[in-house]
Amino acid sequence: MSSWQSTIFNQAKLRNSLHKLLSIVGARPNFIKLAPLAKALHESGGFEHKILHTGQHYDANLSDNLFIELGLPLADYNLGIGSGRQAWQLGQMVVGIDEVISKVEPDAVLVYGDTNSTAAGAIAAAKNYLPVAHVEAGLREFDKKIPEEVNKLLTTAMADLYFCPTKTGVRNLAASGITSNVHLVGDIGIDLIFNNLDRIENNASLLENYDVKPGQYYFFTCHRANNTERPDPLLEIITALEELDLPVVFPVHPRTAKAIAAFGLPDPANFPHVRAVPPIGFFDTQTLIRFAKMAITDSGGVIKEAYFHHTPGIIIDQQTEWVETVEEGWNHITGPRSEAILGLARTAENPKTHTNCLGNGTAATQITKILKEYLDARC
Ligand code: UD1
């Protein structure tokens, strides 16, 4: 074989070999974004894909049960880090991820969303000179007191490939001077709903378990640090909850349950119209959002899922990264203010337009194709 033939042969061999990817996840929203991509990567046949779980979430209904429900394989590595002060948690994660990276020697690292596990994964990968692909890139809340905003900024700074869910994401990156390797692919969480719509729609009997009727209840969640680290905002939110005019389905995040007890606030579980339950599985949550009169939430996931299901939403936070859903009139920002929440719950109407601005359920396949091209080009 001549030298040029052998070069071409080696390049072809490399192109045909599997690219090794390491996904870093740790918290519930990471797993939801991982699930469609893990499936698409597997189906493409072009990758060897390993999963590292930092252990940020460890309660069964925030972690293991979700892995089972979403058809995810067991994580290949679990660091078991658990809860703690944010900088401590992030530091422990970086050290643990670094060790796994040195064992696995991946070609690239994938990180998802904006949790502490996301930022830790991006930092550890960059410190190993590995390309970092960020799924759900470019979103901003423009307030560094929000833990997720710090994670967004750190992750953007470390990333090499940016998969944006919305045009706003692309614009935010451009505003920070990032324009190459930026791909608008739509929201990957929507993939999961899109591809399971029958199952979500045909599960309306689930409502009987909560003794609620379609269009005649609120779906409510609250867990962000802003709303749970101090008693005042939480009391405002609980006051609104107490006065709402219809039944409320309220899956209670463990952080919120602990905050209510620690601050000695009235427990919504004692309000007769509130169905306070432990965190619910992904698909049951989608059914409950889809058939609700409104979603009232500070969760970025629920905000965009409500939009997808044409369910109007009240955002009990000061801002959101899902700005398109507010601009279209589907979501309304009230902050944690009981009067504003109750006023909107009474008056908000469905807007006339819905542009499906979060994508069409093909984010995972697009990301898979782009990753393959990117890594082929590096061989
Ligand atoms: C994390 C993410 C947030 C995401 C949310 C989904 C960060 C900064 N935040 O918030 O973006 O929307 O996950 O749930 O990464 N706890 C338990 N059991 C668990 C995990 C946590 O009881 O399995 C309690 C602990 O008291 C812990 C607190 O919740 O201290 C906060 O947990 P943490 O993972 O730091 O943040 P989340 O509020 O879950």
C-alpha cells in the first residue's frame, strides 16, 4: 500500500470507528434531556456512550425511578456526591468527574441544561482538553444570584459545541461573541413529549387518582432557590395556594418540604383543595400539565412543557429563560406575589397564537448527526 493509500485507509478506519462520548448528569432535568439523546446515539450506531451520574439527586423519585421510566440504562459511574453547599458540591463533582474522564478517555463530553452537575462536567472536561457539547445552550436569566445562571455562564465559557433550544439562545451566545459551532436544534425535552404524545393524552383517567377534572384544576410546583431559601417568598406563594379557587395538584420537591418545615410555614398538604404528593414521574406529570386549567410554577421544565401542551402558565419567579413563551402570551411572570398570582389565575386567557417555538421533536437526531460530523472532522 502506498503512503497516500495508507493515509486514506487510516482516515476511513477512524471514520468508521465509534466515537466515545461521556454524558455527565446528576439532577432530574439532566436525565430528561439525556433520555432522547441516549436513544438517538444508540440507534445511530456511531458512538460508544458512557453515562456518569454525579449523585446530585439521590431520592428514588428524583433519580432511579426516572431512569427506569425513561428507559435509560444504569449509569456506568455514580459518584454519589449528594447534597451540600454549592461550591463544595461543585468541587467534589469536578474531582470525581476528572477521575472518571482519565479512565474512560472519551473523545468528547456532553453536558445538559444548567445544574451544578452540568457546570462541573464542563469544567472537568475542559481541564482535560476535551471538546464539551452543551445541550440547551445559550439561555440566560441575567442574575448571578440564581445558581443556575452561574452554571449557564460557566458552561458556555467551557463549551465548544452549542445546541440551542430557541432563537433567544442563539442570540444570547452571539451577544457574547460566540457564533461558531452554534446550532439551533429545538428543545430536547420536547422530543420526549412529542414522541410519547399518545401515552400522555390517553392517560386522562390518571386525573381520577387526584380527584380532579380536565380544565378544572391547577398544576403547581415550586423549588427554585429564590423561592425556598427565605420564608417571605414561600409564604406569599403558600398564601396564593391557599386561596386558589380550584383544586391544586402539587408534587412537592424535597427541598420545598424541608423549607416549609424549617420556617414553620402553613403546610399546603393541610389545605382541603390541595393534593400535595411526592414528586411524580415524567409522563404522568405531562398528562397532569396537559389537562390542567393552568400551570403555576418556578420550574423551567414545567414552563416550557405547559407551553407545549397549550396550558397557560404563571411563573412565580422574577424572570425566565423561556422568553418566547412569555412573548406569545402563554406564560406570565408574577414573581412570588400572592395577589398577582391570584389575579392572573382568575383572568388569564389562552392567546390566539401558538408557534411551537420550542421545536418539533427532532433535537436528539439533529444533535447526533452534528456530533458525528464534528468528531469525524477531528479524526
Ligand atoms: C436542582 C437544580 C435545578 C433543577 C432541580 C430539579 C442546581 C443548582 N439546581 O435543584 O436547576 O431545576 O435540581 O429538581 O443544580 N434533595 C433531596 N433529595 C435529593 C436531592 C436534593 O432531598 O435527591 C434536597 C436536599 O435538601 C438538597 C436540596 O434538595 O439540599 C437541594 O438539592 P440540589 O440538588 O442542590 O438542588 P435542587 O433544588 O434539586
